Amino acid sequence: MSASSSGEPTQTPEMARVIERNIQSLLDHQQAREKDRSVEERMADAVTGFAGTIHFIYLNLLLFTLWIVINQEWTPIPSFDPSLAILAIFAGFEAIFLSVFVLISQNRMAAMADARAKLDLQISLLAEHEVTQILKLVAGIAERVEVDLGEVSDLSKLAEDIHPTDLMETIETVEREQIEKQG
């Protein structure tokens, strides 16, 4: 990438095509996953989508206010729930069902986030492997042209492949040590 006169990086046409291809690929994958949702997941998403709006608040406020006004005999309409017990039962059911719908949607979103995290990990591992190969190539070229790499003492360590299990074990060890220090 080069810099434009405004200081902003510019992209080559090839880079722009790669970025567009990658974005389109991700969008296509996301659309395919959305189409594969079950009826229950679609319903849960629709309910939580509506319940998370100000219109839902207004609707509840209107219905509860009308219920109370009617049942407090402030209107000529005959009272049908003077103790408001039925209203309390409906409100309880609404809370239960909304909670379940929200949990269903959150579980689906968590599964999507896990899938994205796995994709990110795979891309990171691939990038790490590619960088390692480039470092090996650079070290080989430097050795061949007799360039002193004494200043880059970590180059040989950087050129080593890192195995994901070793990395995870190191992370877990450091986390355990931090927990022990705090505890």
C-alpha cells in the first residue's frame, strides 16, 4: 500500500479486489447461516428483536395502563380483574417467555461468536506459520549473502514453529500463576 497526498493509505486494485472478495465471502456465509436457522430460532429472534424496542415498552405501558384503569372502575367498562391478579399472572408469563426467548437468541449469538473465534484462530495460526516460513527464508538469504544477524538475536527463535497446544499450555500456566498470586 502507498500513501495518498492526504496521508491516507491507498489500496492497489488487486488489494481492493481481495478485500471485496473476502467481505463478500463472509457475507455469503453469514446469509447462508441465517437461512439455515430453525423456525424456533427465527421466532426467538423476532420476539427479542421486537421486545428490545421502545415500541414494545409503549405497547406494554398502554396495555397495563388500560388494564388498571378498567379494573379500578375509572371507566364505564365493567371490571374483570379488580385485584389485578390476572394482570400479575400475565406479566409473570411475559417475563418468563421473554427471558427464554432472549436466552435462545443469546445462545445462538454465542455459537456464532465461537465460530468466528475459531475462524480467527485458524487465520492467526496460518499467518503465524507463513511469517515463520518467511523468517526462515530471510535467515537463509542473510546467511547466503553473509549478512551478520547478530543484532537480531531472536530471529532463530522467531523462525521456530509454534504449536497451538504448546501455546495453550503456556497461556494456562501463566493464568494459573496470576490467579495464585492474586489468591
